[in-house]
Amino acid sequence: MIADIKRGHITGLIFSKLARLARNTKELLEFADLFRQHSVDMISLQEKIDTSSPAGRLFYTMIAAMAQWEREEIADRVKASIKIRAKLGKSLGGAAPFGYQWKDNKLVVNTIESPVRKLMYELFAKNKRMKGVARILNQTGYRTRNGSKFTDTTVLRLIQDTTAKGLYRSNHTYRDGKGKLGPKPEAEWVFSPVTAIVSNELWKECNDALDARKAQRPLGRKPVHLFAGLLHCGCGQKMYVFSRSPKYVCPKCRNKITVEDIEGVFHDELHDFFVSQEKIRVHLESANQNLADKKNRLLAHNRQIEKVRTEMRKTYQLYQEDQITPEGFGKVYKPLEEQEHALTAELPKLQAEIDAIEMHQISAEEVLAEATGLHRKWPKFSQEEKRRIIESIVETITLSGDTIDITWSYLPSSEELTKRQRNLSDSSPR
């Protein structure tokens, strides 16, 4: 509108009343100056304003101030009504929390979403991992309301939401001038009773676990646990070192081993493996077989890609010869195209795995030479260096009773593993 006024396309603007033209007195006065500069009339049907005279401009200013006052009064009344509607449990215009829906202006349980919301609490109470809960929900086929996959952030927000235990929180956020959402003071929050999805005990158990984790989170540098993620219990669960504990513990069957014992056993196994020519031979044969299997898989993968592409060419040829309708062509060709894209996307990954194995193929003599030096230098390495070495040469470690089984991967040089430019000649075997 302003652009049209400046171009001379508008000679007069008709509006019902000043309150519909601008939001405050300053804007109204700026409009009046702009209209006067371009000889454009302002015609208010309700106030009968003529801005061409001093008296008219004075009246215009007074009416503009009254219009702003009226708008602010309305805003205050709306703000006051929000608290009343919140206390009555009525909708304030926002979306219902996951697991609920608005029906007849009341928050009621959604029969489709509520079982998923409840399962979320049960899974978290069992394994205390938000990413684990999100992964299980996604693998099971559940999705958020908009069809997206669950994330750990979504799981955290929903677990902390009090609606699930029967207390719907409203009037707790606001949007600033830029549209960004922010929290209101807790004194303005309103809680309304609704039908609970989970028991208060289950909700409290999950949120107590979240609070405990937050309180235990170290402020300093995170400690390096050498076998975290690699050490498994015989029951199949991973074993971890929990806060202020000197042991790796299985969260399921409580099987445990001290940090010192597992490192000592690993160091001994490292030595036993390197002095055993038979173990080295078996290991290298296994590595070669693994390489052969991956090459066969790559070959089969390429054949599958070619098969799909052949089917795509045949379908396209039928379409060109008018032996298949456009609708039929789309139904047949699109799934083949999606399959071809998925297979092609997997191809670089398979090739990279083969390249990595071939790059690290070494002989038994090289393994023995490098590994003996690695074993001798082990006590001198830092925790970070030891962890990098373990990640590189170990697939898994399984603790079953008093038996520890180590599955080795390839064995690159110690110089590569530690990434240190150190002269190793003094400690290397002659």
C-alpha cells in the first residue's frame, strides 16, 4: 500500500476506524505525515477525520491515542482470560500433548497415541537410555504425530511432561517479538487435572532417574574407560563403569569385574596371542576369509544392481512400445527406481570395507614383530592411546563367569595406532 501511495496510484484510503489502520499512536502519526506528503486523503468512516487542517490533525492525534489505549485494554483482557481458561482446563490454542487430543474443548486420552506414550516410560524405566528408547520405538514402527522418527530430545521432553501422570501444564510459555518460544515464570503456570496415562510412581521413577543423572554429570573431563562398549557379559548385555565405581558391571545380571583385573587379563592375552604362531595363523585365516566373504557380497550386490537396472530398461521399453499404460508404468518403475537408489547408496560402503581390510593385510611375521613391541610399551601409553589401540585391534570381549574371550580384529602398527611421532627403535624387538 505504501509503495502504491509513493507511486501515485492511490489518491485516498478508506478504512472503518483508526484502530484498524495501525497498532499505536506513533504509527498512526507516521501514516498521517506520509499521506500528507503525497497528497493522499485519509477517510475514517467512524471518526469522520479530516487531516488537512490543524484542528483535524489534533483530533486525529487524540483519536489515535484512544485507539492505542483500546488495543492495550483488549490485550490485557485477553491475557487475563488465558489464566481463567487454563484453570478450567480449556484449550489455549496449542496442540495437545502426544497421547492426548482436544475434544469438545477438553483434553482427553488419544487411544492410538497413549499406548506409545506409556511404552516410552516403561522402556526408559528399564534401560535408562533416551536414545535406546527412541531407537526401539522407531524400530517397532512407531512415529511422532507428524510422521517423524522419535529422537532422544523428543523422548526427554515427553518423559518430563507432567500431563502423562494426570497434570496438564498450561500458560507456561510465551513467544517474543521474533516468534521465539520462552518459559514464563513458574508463578504463572497453571496445572489442570486430566486422565493419566501412567502411574505417578512410574512417572516419578523415570524423572528421578533423569535428575540423578543430571546431578552426577561430571563437570570436568570425562574419564576414559578402556573397554566401554566392547566388553560384553555372557548374557549379551554390554558392561559399563558406573559413576564412582571401580568395576565394569552388567546392568542385567550384575556380573562384574574390576577395571584393574580386565586390563591385566587383556595385557596377558595380548602377550599370549603374540607368542602363539597358531593363534596368529588362525586369526589371519579368519581375516582372509572375512575379506573373501565381503568381496563375494560386493559381487552379489553389483549383480543385484544390474538385475534391477535390466528390469527398469525392460519396463521403459514396454512403455515406449505402448504395451503398458502410464499408470502401470509408474506402479512398476517407481519401486524399481527406489530399490536401485538404495542399492547404489550401499555400494560405496561395501567397497570401503574391502579397501580398509586390504590396506591392513599383513603377514604373520609382521604381526609378531609389531605386536611384541606393542606389548612391551603398553604400560607407557596414556589412557587415550590405550583406548585407540583397543578400538583398533579388538572386536569384542565377552565375560562369562571366570572366562574371558577376546575376538581380535586386524593388527596395524603401533605407530599408526598411537599416532605419535616417536622413535620406537629402542623398544622394538631386534
